[in-house]
Amino acid sequence: MIMVSALKWVDEVIPDAPYAITEEFMKKLFDEYNIDYIIHGDDPCLLPDGTDAYALAKKAGRYKQIKRTEGVSSTDIVGRMLLCVRERPSSESQNHSSLQRQFSHGHSQKSEDGGSGSGTRISHFLPTSRRIVQFSNGKGPGPAARIVYIDGAFDLFHAGHVEILRLARELGDFLLVGIHTDQTVSAKRGVHRPIMNLHERSLSVLACRYVDEVIIGAPLEVSRDMITTFDISLVVHGTVAEDSDFQKEKGNPYEVPISMGIFKVLESPLDITTSTIIRRIVSNHEAYQKRNEKKAESERRYYEQKTHVSGD
């Protein structure tokens, strides 16, 4: 609910919506929420019995189909998460190896390190300049705006990220978010991080209504020149983060804003990190394995039969 409500294109969220569009729910949508159309991507959405979840909406003439974003797949992202889990007891290694193969179905097994299996999986997301513009607010800060800056990996963009960005935005008029490069994240968190690449992470953050602008590939160190260039009034960091002990490190990346008196630590509303999400996936790997067996076949058929869909 937090994630969907924070999307800049969402006006209202209906909790506890059914997976299948029933006559009763469709009537509620049209009568109570004044919905004009029910929309889904061009990939199939089937119920356990094999029937179309949107059959009634199509029959009523109130269904519209949009193009599925190429290279974006929760199944693939879960596969990337599982590749992070290497230190498993020998009794579990075979199960996890099998699971990784299943979650990586239909895609190249090459890695960014040349295919040895020790690098981050290559994303199939295809960023274009037009797509980035579509996500941008297209507006800069006003002449007297108080600009707040927060940076990080923002990997597997989650509710914890949303809430700290909301707090950061409340401290000023314009929120600038720095997204660290894949190389920077890997150097600090290991070769299997980040799960999502720089462009995926940047668009995830840009989709949040509290964010005004992002720096794609921001430096780890917040320099005086950077503060001057972007006219930053305040630099903030949350208490819950993968790198929460940054002040103990040699070469504190926030040394300059701290010395300038424009650095503030914000109390994070939620105790969630990217590692938290990964642990959830791994701890429920059997359920995800069963889920993926169904999703894998569905996605395979989609890619084999898909045709061009016009529009954005």
C-alpha cells in the first residue's frame, strides 16, 4: 500500500482488491469509484483454472490493454536476489542451485563478469531517453527553493525508501536524490549487488511522488563543488540503511556537509532494507519455487507469441 500510494501516477488505492475481476467488484469500480476502464498489460493474466482474469471486463467493453515494459519481470528480479545467497549449508545448496536456474528461465545466464557466475546478472530492461523523460517531473527548483539532498543505492526500491524520502521532502521545497553507480554499490556490498542496475534504480526512485530530481550515477562523496553546483541547502541520511555506520568509516562521505553544518540524520520510519527483502524471498523459497513454475511457463508463452503493441 505504501509503495503504490507513493507512485506519482496513482490517485487512489483500493485495498483488498480481488485478483479476479468479478461482477460484484466490477460494479463497485464503476458505481463507487467512477472507473472508466480496467487496464492490464499485454501479457496474459490467468486464473488457476486457466481462464482470463479480465474476461468480464472485456465482455463489458470496459477493458484496455497497454504494452508490458520490456525487460521488467518480478520473476527475473527474484532470480537475481537468489544469486546473492552463496553461503548456504551443503544440504541446501542443491535446492538453491535448482531454484536459481528456474528463476532465471528463458534468459541468458551470462553475468557482468563474463559468465563465470560470480557477477551481477545482466538486466534485460531497455532504458531509452524518452522513457527517462516520461518519469521526470520536468521542473527545476525555484530561485529561492530549499534543496534537500539524499543519496544511496536505492536497490529493490521498497517502503523503507519511500518513507525516508517522504521525510526528506518535508524538510525543503525540492528533493534531489543521488543514485550511486553499480560499481560503487558492488564495491561496498559485494559482487552480487546491486540487484537492479543503475537505470532500473533511477526510474524506481523517479517514480516516487516525493522525488523532484535524481542524479544518475552520483558520487559516493558529497563534495563542496557538488553542494555549490546544485545549491544544496541540506544533506540527509536515514538511521536504517545498509551502510548506517558511515560516520565510523575512514573517509566519511558526508565529511564536507557535516563541516558546513548542513547535514542531518533522519530517524527512519520503517526497519526495512534491501537485505530484508532478499531474506524474505529466500526464507520462502519453496513457495516461490512453486509460483515460478507457473509463471515461467506463462512468461515463456508470452515471449514466443507476443506482437508489437503501439503506444508508450
